[in-house]
Amino acid sequence: MDRFRMRSSNVDHAEPLPQPSRRINFKSALQDIHVPDSFLSGMSMFKVGSNGRLEPVTFKLSKDRFIISILPRKIERVGGGNSLMRPSILSRKRSGTSQTSMGSVGGDSVDGSAVLDAAILSLLSDTDVDIGSIDRIQSGQMTLKFEMARKKERRQSISQRNSMGIPMLDEKRSFSLIFRGAETLDLMVDQGGDREEVLYILNSIIRQYESAKLKVGNEVLLLRYIWNDVDRDDSNTINEKEMGELLNRINFHVKEKSTGAMYQKFVKTLGLTKTQRKQGLSFDQCVTLLHKTKRDMATWQVKPVTQLFYDIFGQFMTKNKIRKKVSATSFLNKFLLTVQGEDNRTMEYVMQIFAKLHQLELADVSNHITEQNYISLEQFEAYLLSRDNDIFNPMREQVCKSSDMSRPLSEYWINSSHNTYLTGDQLTSKSSVEMYTKALYRGCRCLELDVWDGARDEFGNPMPVVYHGRTLTSKIMFEDIIKSLDVFLMLNPKTYPIILSLENHCSIPFQQTMATQMKSILGRQLYVPDESSLRGSLPSPSQLRGKVVLKGRRPTTGAFDDYDTDDDAADDDDLTEMQSVRTEKTSVAGNTKKSQTSVKIAPELAKLTLFHGTKFKSWRESEQALTHHMHSFSESRVRSFCRHNQSQSWIQYNQTHISRTFPSGNRTNSSNYSPILAWATGCQMVALNLQTADEMVRMNYGRFRENGEQGYVRKPSTLMLKGVTEPRTTHIEVKILSGSCIPKPKGVSDGECINPYVNVTLFDCSEGREVTSTQVTNTVFNNGFSPIWKFEDSFHFDVKNACVAVMQFTVMDKNSTPTKTDEFIASASIPIACMRQGIRSVQLSDAHNTRSGAFDFASLLVLVKFEHCQAEI
């Protein structure tokens, strides 16, 4: 196993294909779910467009239940009045440019007799969402499109809306499909429609899909997802003309002139008659084609899985026969215990794995093994690519026991966001309540709100607003954000505490309104600390479960306090290195560019606040402060402290108190800093611009994948010991072997076949400085379906701080035009402390850390070896 031994090409030579003997059932897995006829024939709804305009549509579910189609419909009005007549459904034509494809494109064609006005038609488009692309369904109106729709409604009179046939918005009839990590389909059922029935049916279908997909191989999942894209004539078969598009969709390039020959050769191998050949290939026959394509491509090239199978279990069985199966005993002793280093595995565990593999639907060309204590080469490959063999240790991914969440909050890293409300840059982008919901569902538990005085309502009541002050960013209502938190907590009552970092710029009346709104909306979900709870250690995540906790200002005496806002802390960017050095020895608060100012705090708001931000003077004074007093530091201050040997003092402070770090004010494009140094000093709230899908945010996703993405991860013991502790070190060897079912960038259906390569990056730190090293594979051209990289090459990494370091696997698409930038496809970030050795699967996600739709089955196969590893990482 030290290196792969090259074998003669006849080892992987294709064998004759048998006639398919059993049918792949996954494509019909959802048809047993009973749905009302109206779901299949079409239901009247309204869709919220990107400009906030309500568009009349028909909601329709495909017969196989896999596709939700949103079709334009014509609204006929009686004499220009308010009554809406029966909708006419427009015909849907399959053209790659006229449709908005949101997953697999398909569905039944409908009558095309009705015609819309050109002006209205230009506003409408067909929308298809694949069930496999949906991340969640949420009721209500908590998306940016709904926010825009409400603003538009406030500017229109009732008569104007009636003249256009557009109803008033009704939150009780509204819901949104959240898919592919970031996109939303926002709908409102028509008057008399039953939203709850729609949500129940859709959630039932999604649950059935999630269960059924565990019983099929990746090739079946991939083909089902793209099937309606390539089955252009709705014949439920793929003919010779459609073959080329199928290969392009799976990212396997075959020259156009060779596609026909490939098709004819394959159907001949299947023994199909001329009539059957013209009819095309069925779904299960196409699965067989995909398997054969992967198995037989480039016969001169050694297939990693085949090579591994022979290296581990031996190439030959008894009587000198080529090995086609492996026993449970060999799988346990030669593979799990030896290669994978899984010392705790038992025969009982192996038989559970084998039972799952025997239930798995694979291609009919596979070597089917009926003996329950044996698996085939194909089943071994399916295991290697499965989540059971994930490089991320599943024990670290499980939700921690309640006892592990009973320590003070200072002992946890907390998933944190900076300027959560922004959708883009720091100067001109929109603010949106939707960003808070997105952040929460991605595991973020510390949200930031910049609150300012807004207008007053018609009764003179203050209306606090949230936006990036003194910029052109748009404003949203503070109250709407609190309402979104209430909805989230109702649906997720056992969530660990949500911390609101309030940047309070409001006058006293508006502060009083903030307090009133939080108490009235959140009720008992709002944590209100009493004076006795402010003494001693901080409360634990378990104690605060299901609560909203405030970080802001809580003066100890009177209504005035010297408070440290992010704006104040940002002035640390201008500190000289000499001033940074002096911060440990003496108070330099008066030496900063901006002098302290006294800020008046409304008592009603102050008494709701747990975490009180204070200005940093010295570590000695900070450690002696009450534990609910905390500091905020800009990224430049983080680096300055670490460069000047203050890391250990900071680590000691963070064992009992809270620190929050945030990006430099110079990052107006909402880029991010590396969180590694802040994590290494024990900082709990390392706030990032989560709206920017860059490598730093992806690293953050990897960190908080631990503990079931609950947003709280227990800090390693090295950060909780008294005195100086040496970071744990190790050496890692990585080989990138192959890929499986890698989609095009952003999961799009159109475009050329990809040219994938892999960046392997280690984010680490040593002696107070960030250390980043990247190694890159060769490029595999025109193959994302089953790329094989030069696995003779090994990448070596010396890890300096194994408890904090993160390794990131990033798949890029090499642009064929040298002047154009390569495109991001997918990635996975694995904390070294959570990484498993051996031959492992790297489960890839899109830029938004979503593994659904076209990314649901994308993975890498890698070989990982640890050397000189300490007992605990």
C-alpha cells in the first residue's frame, strides 16, 4: 500500500455484458405517495419574481413526483373587476434558453391554446425544481423576494392591484422552496387553496426521496437527476440523438462523430433488435451504459479502485481465478483494521455494512454476489464512495451528548457572522431578513445587527432599523429580524443559544422600543439574566438551549458606560506595532486615534443583556473582570497580538471570558480573513462575512460540521490548560486517486465537459503566524464523471497545530482559454482533528456548503496517512 503497483491493462479489460436481469426501481420510488389529482393536473398559485412582482402561475407535480413545475398562466378578469376566472395553462416548450432550469428539467406537456399578452409573457418563465435539489421548505414570507413584494405592495393602491389581477399578500398562504443552497422559489397559494396540504405533501415526498436514495448507487442517482434534461421527447427512453447530450450532462466527452458508433456498439452488446434500438435505451439500460463507460474508459489506465481491491485482498482467488469478491473476514482484517486503522470495528459492524451493500441498486452489468458474507468489486467501490467511509470522522460529526454541552460558553468555538443582514458588499448591497434565516440554517449562532434610529409609524412609535450605517446599503426593520428568529425557534426549539451581537446606535426611545419588541415577540425565549447569574462562570449552551442571548451594553452603575463597539475596535487597525506591544503592559485606551466616549443606555435594554462589551486595556485587568464582560477585536489586532507574543495571555483570558473578532473595515467587498489564528488563541466568536462564498467561509463550514452543525464546538484541551502548552503536530501524506459524478460549475446543465483538477490546501498556524500551503493535482480533461488523477504523486504536509488546522479539498475547472479564470466547482473542508486515515471518500459540497441537486453524489477518493500523530488531536 506504500504505492500502487502498475499492472497490465488486461486486468481491467471489459467483459461481455449480460442482458439486464433486474430493473432499477429508484425512478419509480416516489410514485406510491398518494397526492391529490390537483397536484398532477395543476394548482393555481402566485410566484414572487426577482423584482418582487406577483406572477400568476400553475403549480404542477410530475407523475413520477420528482419534478415541481411552475408554469405561467393567464388571468382573465370579469369586466376589469376583482374576480379571477379559471386559469389557462400555457404550453411548455423545451428550449434551453426560454426555461429557467432549477434542477432537472421535465414534466408533462400541456395544452397550448391560450395566449398571453406579450408584455405579461415577457415577465413570466417556466421554472422546474427537482425534488433532489430542495434543501428545505419554509412557510411564511422570510425571503428577500417577499421583502421586495411587501415594499411593492405598500406603494400600490388596492385598485391598482385589482386592475392587474394581483391579490394582496397573505403570509398564511405563502411559502418558499430553498434549493441549491442559495436560490428560492417563493409562492402563495390562490384564494381557497390549502397551503398546509401543499407543505405536507412536499415534505412527505422529500422524506421518501431521502430514504430511497440511500439504497441506490451514485450512477443511478446521477442518471435520475439528469434524465428529464436529456429525454427531450418524453419517450422515457434515450435514443441515439440524445446519447451525446447524456454524455455531456455527466461530463464525459465523446466526439460527436463517435457517439453514434458508441450507441450502436452498446445496443448490439445488449442484443437489442432494430426496432428496440430505434426506440432507445430504457433507464436501467442507461445505468448499465454509465457503469460500462466508467469501467471500460481508457483501457490502458489503471483504475484506482480495481488496483486497491487487488492490493488489499490479492489479485487471485483459489484455482488462480481473478478475484471478483471478498469475504467479511478479509474485509474486517485486511481492510478496516489494517488499512483504515479502525481498531474498534467488529464482525457485527461488517455484516451491517454488507447488508446495506446487498440492498444497494447498482448497474445490471455489476457482478452480483448473492452470498451475504461476500461483496463484489462494485460493492466495494460503492462502500469506498459512501458516507460510511467519509474522511470526516462520523463520531466527531454526531451531536454531542448533553453532558459535553454543559461547560461555560467560554469553552466553545461559536459559529459567528459579521454584518449578517448584508447580501453583498459593505457599501451598496441590499440588507435582508432572509440572511438571518440562511445563517441560522447553516449553523451560525452569533448574528450581528447594526441598529439605528428609523422613522416613526403613524402613531408616532419609533421603528428601529438595521443597516450598515452611513452607507448606501438598504434598511430593514429590526422587528422583522426578531420575528424571523421567533419562527426559527418555533421550528427548532432545541437549538443551542442564538447570540445577537447588537451594534447599538439608537437613541433612548428607539432602544426602549427594541427592548419592547424583543420581549413581546420572543417572550420566554429571550434570556434575561439576573444579577446573581452574572457572578461566577458563564452559563452553558445546555442551560441556554432554545434561548436568544444579547451581546451589547450592560453598565454596572448608572446609565452611562464606556462601551467598545465594532467601530471603536476597528480603530485598532491604525495602532502602531509599538502601541500593540504596550497594550499588555499598560493601558493605552487614551492613545488610540478615537478617544473614549460615554454612551447612554436605556435601562430597559441593558437589563436584557448578558455579554457586555468593554474596551481592552490590559490582559491582567481583563482577566479580573466579571466573566460576562468581553472584548471585540478587528483582524489586524488579532495578528498584532500574536506577532508580539501575547497569544498565551489571550488563551488564558479566553478560558473564562469571551472574545469576538471581525473583518477589517477595509474589506468593503465583504471578503474574509483567515479564522485560524483567532481559533488558535481560543477566540469563541470569529465573525465572518458569510454572504461571501470564499475559502475562509468554506473553512468555517468544515470547523462547525463537528457536533452535528449545531454551531457550538468544544475547544480542544490544549486551549483549556493552564500555563504554556505546545501545539500538537503531525505529518500527513495525501494522494488524490479519483473523482465520481463531479458536476459543472454551479451545477448548471449546459456548457462543455469540465477539466477538473484538485487543490489540496492546509490552513495552519505556527509561532503566531498563519501558515498556508497548497498542492495541486494534474488536470483531467473532458471528464468529470470518473476522473483519475496521477495517484503515483503524493502530497506531504507538516501540520504545526493539529488541533486547529483545517485541510481543504477544492475541485476546480481548468478553463480551456488561458486568459480566462478557472472556475470553482466544489469543495470539502476537514479539520485535521476530525480526519480519518486510510482510503477515504471526500463528500463534496457546492460554494454554499450544500450537498443537494447535482452535488448530491459528487465525491473524491483519496488516500491519507498520518505520521508522528499525538494521541489526542
